[in-house]
Amino acid sequence: MDLSFGPEYERFRAEVRDFIESHRHLAPNTMALRHKSVLDWQRLLIDKGYAARTIPREYGGAGLPTDILKSFIIGEEFAAARVRAGIGGQGIHMLVPTLLELGSEEQKRQFIPPTLAGEMIWCQGYSEPGAGSDLASLRTSAVLDGDEWVVNGQKIWTSTAHLADWIFCLVRTEPEAPKHRGISFMLFDMKTPGIEVRPLVDMTMERNFNEVFFTDVRVPKAQIVGARGEGWMVANTILKNERDTLADPNQAQARLNSLVELMRSETIDGVRVIDKPEFRDRLMRLQGRALANRFNDLRNLSNRLGGRADGALAQMIVKLQGTELRHDIEGLAIDVMGETGLAYGSNPYLRDKGSWQYQYMYYLGLIIGGGTSQIQKNIISERGLGMPREPRPHPA
Amino acid sequence: MEFGLSEEQRLLQASLSGYLNEHASLDRVRRFADNTTDKANKTEARARDIEQGLAELGVPALMIDEAHGGVGLGTLDACVVAEALGYSVTPAPFVANAVIAPLALRLAGSEAQRREWLPKLASGELVIGAALAESAGARVGAGVTASRGKLTGKSLFVLDFEADVYLVGDVAGGLTLVSKDASGLTRRRLETVDRTRPIGELVFDKTNAEPLPGASRTIVRTLLDHGRVMLAADTLGAAQAMLDKAVAYAKEREQFGRAIASFQAVKHMCAEMAAQLEPTRAFAWYAAHALDETSQDAHLTACHLKAHVSEVGGFVAKTATEVHGGMGFTDLLGLHYWFKRIGFNRQMLGSPERLREEAARQFQ
């Protein structure tokens, strides 16, 4: 056990910390896409190597060598300072790594630089009304007609589709092949004729999701990533990454710190909530769980550094444990506020911009999205514990 | 940066597990357990064969420095051992004898005391029990006062009770050593649900005791924290064993024409156990490491670890028993030895509520 990062990394940590302190006034206070302050901040972070760190310069990244510890330190410091660490979203988290690994040179040059800069916004067209947990049964079809694919079908849960410039999409191109082998990973412009986007308001009452309908959408033949029919493999290259970004223990720790502040300022009959044993006990339960996740994360980090394989199970449980913990942290904050915890929208008694109620619901969405907790448990029991799959029902 | 066990620690774990698999089987544990409850028979509740085997592997010498006949390893190494002992519900002294007592002598003993006691502890020639339950919270009016080298009062739930000497914590934060044969000392074994670990009470009536000159409340707290991390690691091992047994049983047991391990209801019970249990491993490593390094957060982490692992352990104990169906409830299968060991660890040296209360003092 050696938890020292060593002088080189401690210097780097100090550097990151200094940067955040001296530049935090420039950090955008809006999440708005394409907002100038957001794009400027992203540019600055890439220049410093704090965002798009390992992506080559010719594709608009910082072009620095892979260094798991430095990336880890950046994540830790930005979360601790509660300053936004650059732009997220499915384009940057999912499409860019996919293109880097499996895209053609032309695709990389065309799509990665504007995506990293925050100028090209993507949405992800995976789920369909009939293909949720069983994603590979998706039915949106693409049929080759001359030099173009003709796409027909429907996607659902499509975040930011109403704001996106482009979509990366799973479509069935080989209807005769077994279900996992007939899918292709396709990219196309959301302005193409035949696309209709309808809002799907979620329980937070925000328009995070959409339904997207395709009617004879014509897509140039070359706009496929990887080989035709291998889209399932292409998508799975990065699905695992998505799961883990949903459950960052640094964010949970930052949120727990905010919860402590809330418990210090909220009072019931003049007594601070933090001084009430029943609330303290709940807080301590959550702190215990957060510590477990945090040290598990350090173990996973160390396994990645050492290329060790003994931590497969420790990695598999991250999404399940992390999203459930966040939901419970947000839920305690609402109980801490009692009746004021119900405040939402324009209510003048709103605390912390209503983030507790919002995140409480949002994290329920994340428990379901990106592979539900039940699907996570299937993965843990089958791949982690070696238990057999549920047998398929016999055809009637 | 290396967050995990070293090669040496993995080897220690493997050799210990290998030994325990062979020599501390469930049959052996049963024979031990039956002995401890035989009230008519005054046989001592010690598995001398296992104690000797562990001594040969260097377990009681682990935390004693080489100058005093020990191996000179640390709390993280002891944590690895505790996990293995819990996995096999090993009926042998450890928490008091191999961790708390050597540490007390190191931190609070005189050099003469270290020279006298540590080599005997290291060789396994001598067992020291720990009467510290009252230092973590007195029950039923127990408590020991020290006056002019003599102890009066009573200490309950003494860890590693079948000992030659006891380390006793008094109400003023002092620590003393008392021989089992000291005049004015009455010992009584107390039956508990966990028959793998003998527990008892000590009643002192102006009993001669040898003070450790450097004792303080801070040192007593450090001893308790070490005990807590060891008990937590023991629970981690015992819970891992229960999960492993549940998965193995589910793969074997058939109902409705297929292994019950293929039913999602059963798979999800096992997945939930694994999801809660696996992160406690890294947590335990860190808590032990923090004690080794005397980090500022060592006390907080020890309290949190034991509270959290006790909750997870309780969940695993219940759920793994359920996966075994009716068989899980029987003595025949013996799963209850693990269930009860986890229950024992939960209450000793601070229950979860008590430890979370202590952890919450960070906000004062």
C-alpha cells in the first residue's frame, strides 16, 4: 500500500489547484450549450491539458500522453473545488472515444475537433420503444439505395436530440443476420429531411429526452463507423465507459460536503439539523457508503495502473453502487429541509437553486438509464459470480 | 501509488487460507464449539492444534517487532490475517492476543515489560486477553477502577477470554496486566450465540495488577480502533465465505428442473451481496493503512469501517442464509457459525449506531 502519488504528481496537483483558484471566475455559470463562456472555458481547459487531455492535437485535443494518475488528479481537484471540468455530453464521452478507436481518418478529422470545442452537439440514437434493456432487438432499419442508406424507424430517450447537430445511431442493416450481427453504427446530420423530434418531458419537468422519428432519411453510404453489421461491437467498445461516468465518487463526495453545509444551516425549532441524532445517523450511513465507493475507486485506479485483473468485480459494481448512493444523498437533503424540501421551480424558499429535488429525480433516471440496476445485477451475477443466464423461454 | 495488497501480503493470505482450509474445517470448528458450551465439563475452550499451526505461520508474532522476537509487520498485514480467520470462522485468539496486546505493550509498556511479555506472545507460549469492552461503552453497570496497583470492579465480554494474562482498561484510561491466577480475580465464561470465540467476565476484588506506565485515553482509543478494524475485517471474511457458499449452493441446487442460480430472483440477491461487500475490501485496506500511518483520519475511518461493514455483513448473513432455503436454517449445514460470528463482530467494541455517533463528532 503506497498512497503517496510522489513529488511529480503532488507538483501537478498543486498546479491544477492553482489554476482552478486563479481562473475559477472564468468558469461558466451556465450549462447552456454553445454559450460563449462555455466554449471559452473549454478552449482554456484544452490548452492547459485539463480537458481532452490525451486526444491528439491534430484532432483538437491537448495531445498529452496517457497518464491515469494525472487524469485522476484533475477529476479530484475540479470536483473538490466544485468547478466544472469542461464540457461533457455524449459526443465527447462516447462518440469521440469510439471514433478514435474505430473511425476512419476522414471521420476523425471531420467530427472530433468541433465536438471537443463544444461547437458540434451530438445525440445518441440507441434505445427504441421495443428495445430497452434488450437493446440488440432494435428495429430501426437502414436499406441501401444507390450511394445512400434509407433510414426508417423510431428512437426514444434521446437526450438533447432537439438541440443536437448530429446523431450517432444504431440501425439494422442486415435484417437476415442474427440480432447482434445485423446492426451498424451510423452518423448523420439532424437537419436531414425526414427527421422529426418530439419532446419527452421527464419527472423533473424538464425536456431532457425526446422521441425521434425517421421517415425515409437519406444518409451517405460512407457515414458508418467500423464495418457494416458490426455496430453492436462498435457500441459496446464504449458502453462500459458511459456506465462509470454516471457514478463518479468525487462528485458524490462533493455533494456530501454540500449536504453537510445544508445540515449546518437548516434548523428545526431553532436547532441545527446537524445536531439532531436521527439526521446525523443517516448522514453517517451515507458517509460510510461514500467512503467505501471512494476507496473502491482508488483500488480500481490502482488496478488500471498496474494492469491487474483481480478487480473485475470491484469495477462491475461501480454504476449500481454509485447511482444508488447519489439518489440517497439527494433524498436525505430533501428530508433535512422537510416542507421546504418540496420547493421547486419559482418557489422563493428554494435552497441551492432547487438542485436537491432535481438531482433526487435525475439520479432515479440514472439508476434506470445506461443499463438499469437490474441489468447491472444480471451482469454482476453472470460475469462476476459465474451464475448461469436465465434460460430462454421455449417457443409456444 | 499502489492501492492494494503487496505480493507478500497476497502470499500471507494464500498460505493462511491454505492452512485454515485444511486444519480449521467446519468439523473442527464444531468440535471446538461443542466444548465451549459443555457446562459440566471444565475443559478449556482452546483449539491448541490450530493455535500452534497459526504460531508456526507467525500469526501471533505478526505485529511484534523483530527485536522482541516478532515478525515486525503492520496493521494492514493483520487485517489480511483477520479476513482469512473470519472466512474460516477460526476458533483461535487473535484480536486481543495478536493485535491489541502487542500494540498496548508497544505504545504504553516499559521496555522491561516489552522484554518480558512480547517474546512469549510472539512464540505462542502465552495468550493475552483484552478486557476493554467498558472502554468502548459500559453495559449492566460494569467497569473497573484502579487504586494503588489494585483493581476492583468487573469487566464483561473479555476478548480472547481463554488467556493466561489479561490487559484491562480501567475507567480512568489506565491499562494494566493481570495474571489469570492473581488472587482476588474471579473468571467466568459467558455463553454467547457465537461459539467460535470464547467470551467471559472478570471480577476484580483488590486484585494485584501491573500498570502499563504510558497508558492514556488516546492510546486506549487507538487500541479500540485497531480492534474495530480487525473485527470488521473478520466480518468481511465471514461474509465473503457466506456469499461464496450461497453462490455455490445455488449452482448445485435444482428446482423446477433447473439450478436455482439461473433464477433472477436468486441471482439478484447474490449480486446485491457482492455489490455491497466488494467495496468494503478496499475500505478495510485503507482503514488499516491509516492506522499504520497514524493518519489524521484513522479514527474516523475505523469507526466508519466497522459501522458500515457491520451493516453490510448483517445483510449478507441474512441474504446468504435465505439463498440456502430451509437448509440454511439448519445446524446440519453449519452456516449459522458464520451468521453468528458476523453478529458477534457487530456488537463488540461498538455497535454501528454507537460508532456512527462517534464519527459524527467530526462536526463539533
